[in-house]
Amino acid sequence: MTLIPSYRSRPSALHAARARVGAGFCCAFALVGALYRNPLILGAALAGILLAGFAAGVGREVGRSLRLAVPFALLVALVNALVYQQGETLLVRGDEFLGRRWDVTLEATVEGLMNGMRIVVLIAALGGLMSAAVDPDQLLKALRRISYRSALTASLATRLVPVLARDAARMGDAARCRPHPPGRLAVVRAALAGALDRAVDVAAALEVRGYSLAGRPARRRRPASRHDLRVGLAALAIAGIAIGAAVAGVGHVEAYPTLDVAAGPAELAVASALVLLGGAPLLGRAARLGVAHA
Amino acid sequence: MPEPLVQAERFSYAYPEGGPAASLHEISLELEPGTFTVLAGVSGSGKSTLLRALCGLVPHFHGGVASGVLRVGGLDVREHGPGELAAVCGTVFQEPETQVVMGGVRAELELPLEHRGEPAPAVARAVEETALSLGIGHLLERRTDTLSGGELQRVAIAAAMVHGPELLLLDEPTSQLDPVAGDELVWLLRRLNEDWGTAVVVAEHRLERCLPAADRVISLVEGRIACDAPPREHLAWAAEAMPVLATPGARLFSLAGLSERPASVKEARAGLRGVHLEAPPTVAPDDRPRRRLLRRDNRPEPALALRGVWFEIEDGPSVLRGLDLELRPGERVALMGRNGAGKSTLLRLAKGLIEPTRGRVERAGEVALLLQNPGDYLIHEHAVDDAGSRGVAAAGLEGREQANPRDLSGGERQRLALEVVMGGDQPPAAVLLDEPTRGMDRAHKDALAARVAVLDAAVVVATHDTEFAASFAQRVVLLGQGVVIGDGAPAEVLAGGRHFSTEVARVTGGAALLPEQAAALIEPARVVR
């Protein structure tokens, strides 16, 4: 079980929307994580992502990505609390070490937690929701018109990573089967050689599929589905609200010297909108129409 | 007379220095459109090299030196690379995992057409039609990493055929598949050949699978064409010149002194009926399992025992359900069952790579386990570093201690890996092999059977290969749904089955499993007649 989920086709509006639109929806939530430190807004974004995840049938996958994100976020919080000495509310008075005092302040700790939350939102949006609900082939196909070979290489990488992971697991099992298990370096070297063999095989397969003649693929026009429109509008709304509110100074946070976290009506409105927009395009009868493959 | 699709005139090829040994010598042949051709030959005879030359990978991808003429669809392979030749021929290799390059099935089928700059409506139509024709319409929205080996191989064929080439080249496409998937694939090729008129060239070790569909068999020996003939003539040639290239049915007729060379089970049955040679439906008493001949008091302690073993996957199925199995020292057991029946899981539990969720595993000593890919065990630069000089000698590789294991043939790697896992301080109590004969020719299978026959340990081979099981095992254990559904001598388990039976058993109605046994039964009958 990997913490970063892989895409599986499911009957949901997010899966049914075209890949660019689905990716835009996830990136809009990631934008909130990039623009804000306000815990109320970040918490709402996370709630919106989780709601979208459950509505799209990938709630467990998004939850799994949080298992990767939360320890990382706590590490950021810990480092921030130890490294930054600003803030007036002393929590722990530390000793002198390496020529400096190691005090821990409430402000530095909260600042660290807020930065950690940003990381959680980014990982949940991109590593969780997008990985599980947006078809990477379709997404990279859209990019192939811009840079064909780079996008195809990225497609191959996404395809081969699990194959190579399985190879490595197999080699690990083989090493355990030897009466005298070999050194880790020897196994790593053999695994690397195996990966190169795989790469040569894939290169041969691409050659016989006409890769050397490849040009820019033709544009494919498809009528926009209801899910393209609904998810796309939600993505635009989330991005618009995030940018507009940030420009307007909503969600203001000042950590030092004392904590000042804005939590007024404007922040509550933005937070409510984020939660609603996470679920709105993916819930209700309209979101269930035409989502399964025939 | 149609223009030949493939035309070779004294075509020769040598790999660059340090590459694989197989090369081609003065190949001359012509293949007409719409023909079904089987390439036969032992490992290293040049089958794969010839296929790679036909699709242009040789010499453009692999390098090396080519001479003579080889034209495919009018294109000289020395002047036109694989990209240009791809318009004429589709190519499918042995390993399904690495020839499916995209994450989704639909994207995989679209890729070759995108390479050619086809407009979107043409791409959509070609993908739809190809998928429906090849019976993979239901897989179009699946991710490729969720497909079985047989499904992956079908997708690879669809991707090779989606642009409508006249020629389809396949390099041992069934070697990584179970028998059912392998048979389905051959039927699919037959349909492509008959319905679409696609010329098919397939390299295959298990000739009995392909010969009924073939128009022609080209046998290669050390890179040269040794025989180029229709299936029955090929079998007549093989019986005299190269018995390892004969099917079990043909070997049976040859050993029984019958002049016909049947290319299919149906022909073999008809051949036997034609001369009124009905083999008696009896089982030789010596074939009964040795363990049943031993009195309970005299039976040695088990080398390996599984007692009430369950293996249940979290959020998944129960792979094994209360399985009981005892293996005695020196016993030769073939473990059979369809994919997912629990064979590999059982072996892993026996070795201790995984633990049962209930029940226990008792081992009288070390357990040696050789998993499916022998290359995983060979991680050093020199064979001697992996197996020691004693192991290299036991693998029959004396004088090649310094050889890089990657330069060894598949069969040699298998033998060397077996010595690696058996190379402990004490001889193992049990030796377990998981699908060791995949992609092996008959000569290598015989060598493997001979190696394990001299071991004192209990030997368990998980296999789909009924011919190998019949020749090697004293006991066949059949798994289904995580429980033992058959356990007995090969003659009991493999004779009457529809799926788990040998070709000779199907020909003789279960009277015998192997050509030698059947010939022995037929000979007296003929005398009586």
C-alpha cells in the first residue's frame, strides 16, 4: 500500500470531468495552500478536499495521503518552533547549546503548525485528490501538444514506477531466499541494472510503435460534459475567491511578536465557500448522471 | 502469385561484440501475405533475432553488422528503421509488463496512431474497432497495472494491430502466461489471421499450441534455417533430426512406429482410430504415489508440513483456506492450479517469506525457494560470486565461473539460481520452485528435471506445465479456491482432466500421460492386432 495513491477509474463527477478540468479543480485547492497561512481558511480547504474526495469515491486515498503529509507537517512545526526565537509567549525555556538559547515560543510553534497545514493542504490536493481522481494519461496527453517527448517521458515514468517498485520487492524476496543474504549495495546495483533492462525493453517497444516518427498529436475536440462545466466552474470559483480574498487582505495572519489571526466574517465566508465548492460539483443527482463508463 | 510480404536473400547478422550470442546466417525465405508461420528452435537458435530483424530493431536498435537483403512490405530493413517498418508490421514481445507503455488501455491503443499524426476521429474509430475485434472492449477504461498477464498481452497485440499492419510478429507471446491465457492468445492470432488476413509470424517453444493454426514452420538451428515446411513435414523432419522440436503427439506416433505426424490432438486421435489402436484405459501400478505404498509406521518424518494453514489478505480474499499438506523427503511433487489458486502463496509460506494468518508450517530443516525470475538471484558480476565454484559446477557451468550471469541463457540462469538457493551450509530439507519452466525449451526442462531428480530433499514445483509435471512428479497436488482439490499420482490427477491433462492424455483418452508411456501401451496392441 503506497501513501501516494494511483489513479483508478471510478463513477464520479470528478473522474468523469476531462483531466485538465479535474486537475484545475485540485490545483485550485492547492492554490489556497500556497496563498494562505490562516488556519481557518486552510482547515476549510482541507475539509473541501476531503469532501471532494469522499464524493468522488477516493476518500480513503486522500486520507492515506494525509498519513504522509501529517508527519511532514509536524516536522516543519517542530523545526520552526526550535529555530525561530521570536514571539513573546514563552512555552519552554531551553538551555544554551551551540552558542545560542533554545527557547520555544507559542508564536513560533503556531507559525510552524500553520506552515505545516499549508503542506498538508498541498499534499492532500495534489498527492491525494489529484493522484487518485485525475487520469495522468489524459493529463499528459494534453501536455503532449506542447512538448511531446517530455510529456511522453512523464507518462512512461508514471507507468514504470510501480513496475520498478514491484521489481525491487521481488529482488528483496530473492535476497531473503539466499542462504547467505547479500549486501544491500549488491542488491541495489542489481536492481539498478534491472531497471536499465526494463528501460531498454520499453525503448524497444516504443520504437516498434513508431516513436521515432512521432510528431505533434492532432487536437481532439470533445463537447464539454455537464461535469466539465460544473467542476470547471467550481475550480474557477475557488481560484477566484482565493486570489480575490488574498488581494483584499482576507485571512491576514501575523505571528510575531504576538499572534494575530484574522477570523472575522470575511474569513468565515471564504472558509464556508471553500467547503461548499469542494462538494457542490460532485454531490447531488446531477453529479451522478453519466459518470460510469458504458 | 501475390508479392511476398517478407523477402530475405542470404541475410546475415551478427550482434555487436559482447551482445547475445545468437545471430543469423544466410537466411533466405519468402512469406506471402495472410500466412501463419511458426518459428521453431531451441533457446538461442536465432528466433528472436530474426523477429527483431523483421521489425527493424536489428540492426537499427541493437547495432551490429548485417549483410544480404531483408525486405518487409517492400522496405529494406537495413535502410528503414523500426519507425518506418511499424507501418507494415506490428510487434509483440515476450514480457507483457514492459511493452505496455501507458497507464491506461485506451491511451495505449491511441499512442501508435498519435505517433502517425492521425486525426482524432480516425484514432477514436480505430481504437474502438480494434478493441471490439480483439475482445478487449471491456478493458478500454481499465488501468494497465490492474490487468492480468493474458489481458496485458491482448492489449499489446491490440496496440500492435491498431493501425492495421499486414504483418504481426510475436516473440514467445505465451511464455509468461498460464495455459488458458496462452491458448486464448493463440486462438486470437488464428482469428486475426483468418478474419483480417493478417500474416502472423510467431516464435514459440510449445509448438503443440500453434501448429494446428500454422501454414508453415521455419526451424532455426544456430541461426540457420534447418527446415522450412508445412507442420506435418516439419514434424517428420523433427522426428529424425531434432526430436526436441517435435510435439508430444508426434513423438508418440514416432515412438510407436506410426508413419503419420499429427499436427493437432484431433489429428492424433483420428490417426489412432484409423489404425484401430485403442490403448487400454489402465494406469500402471508403479505410477501410484510412493507415499501410499509406504505403511504409515514406516513413513519418514515430513520434510515440510502445512497444518490448517490460512492466508487471508486484509480487505482481500482468503488465498488459502485451512490447507493441510505433508511432504516427505525425496518426494517429487507438482503443485498445480489456475492463476490465483494459491500456489505461489503456499511456496512463500513454506519458505517463511510470509506468515500464515492461521495454522502453522513445520520445517524439518532449511527450505530453498526459487521464485519465478531466476535473474533476481544473480546479482554479482561473475557466476562464481553468486553460487561459488561448487555451485557453478553443479549447475553444469564448469569453466564459466567468471561469466557474467546476465550473459547466460535462460536455462543456465535457472540452474545457477537453483544452486544459489541450495548453497547453504546444510542441504535443504525441501526445495521449492515456482514456475521454473516458463519460456524454457524441452531440452532445458529435461536438464532441470534431471537436476532435481538426484536431490534427497522434498521437491515441490509449482507449474502450469502438465507435460513437465507428468515427467518429473510422483505426486500432483491440485489447488483450487485455496484448498486441495486433487492429490495423487500424475496418472490419477492428470489423465482424466479436461484442462489439467497432457496432450498425450487427451489423445489417448487418459490411458497414458507421456509419449513413451503411450507408445509402450500401443505397441502390444498393434502386435495383438
